[in-house]
Amino acid sequence: MTKNIERTLSIIKPDAIKANYSGKIIDLIESKGFFILAQKRITLSAIEAEVFYNIHRDKSFFSDLVSFMTSAPISVQVLEKENAVNSYRLLMGATDSNLAEEGTIRKLYGSNIQNNAVHGSDSPENAEVEIKFFFSGLELLSKT
Ligand code: ATP
Ligand code: MG
């Protein structure tokens, strides 16, 4: 049977960037067998963060989330692996770092329900949308 190689969109969030954890997080991601197809460090504007998190527009935490996501640079990756979307959600752990399982990125490098170190797409469909939000076709050409 052919392997279901998928892509997912990962973000190392401002809390982890400011704490200088990005190298450790990338190391963990690669050690679990994800291939980094593309990667860049950017700083989101408020409008860009609002569009990216549009699904949460009506939530009570939306304005805090936008402030947080624009408070420092982020590092964005396209990850490839078999079942990358679900596999990366498992490696991230629960949304609230206080409830995240031992060994997960959010347990190791996050602080709370907002400052939780990383984002990962929650479905293959959303992964496609999120990847296109951050990367051009040229940046996604596989060189391997
Ligand atoms: P992400 O989408 O970033 O991968 P997630 O899917 O686990 O995380 P969502 O419910 O999509 O969680 O929420 C998006 C982000 O909003 C969370 O990762 C977190 O940074 C923030 N957030 C979620 N719930 C809360 C909350 N109750 N209070 C404050 N911030 C929150
Ligand atoms: Mg989410």
C-alpha cells in the first residue's frame, strides 16, 4: 500500500520564539520523522493574524489571541510526513499547556492555554488553505 504522505502547516508562536525555543522545537519535529519542506520567520500584522484566525473571530479570546500572535516574530513551517496532520497534532499535545501530555511540544515549551508554543493544522483541508496563506507555489516546490 502506498504511504499517505501529507502536508501540514506548523507555526512556532511568539512565546516560543522569544524564549529561544525554536531550535529545540525544530529538532523535536525532525526527530519524529517530519520533513521540513519550507520554513520562514515573519512578523504578522494585526490584519494578517485576524484573517488567519478568522474562525475564532467571535470568541472571547480573539483580541488577546491577535495581540499575542503579533507580539513578536513567528516561524512558519510546511511539514511532510505520513498522516502529517494528525501526527503533528499528537506531537503538539493539548491546547492548554497545563493539560498537555508529557513529552509533547506544548508540555515542554508552552506556558498556558494561549501561550502554547505551536500551531498545527486541524485537518488536511485546512492545511492546504493555511499553507497557501503563508507560502507561494515557488516556495513549495519539492527539491528532493
Ligand atoms: P492552534 O489552532 O493554534 O493549533 P488549537 O487548535 O489547539 O490551537 P484552537 O481552539 O484552534 O486551539 O485555538 C487557537 C489558539 O487560540 C490556541 O492555540 C490558543 O493560542 C488560543 N486559545 C484557544 N482557546 C483559548 C482560551 N480559552 N483562552 C485564550 N486563548 C485561547
Ligand atoms: Mg486550531
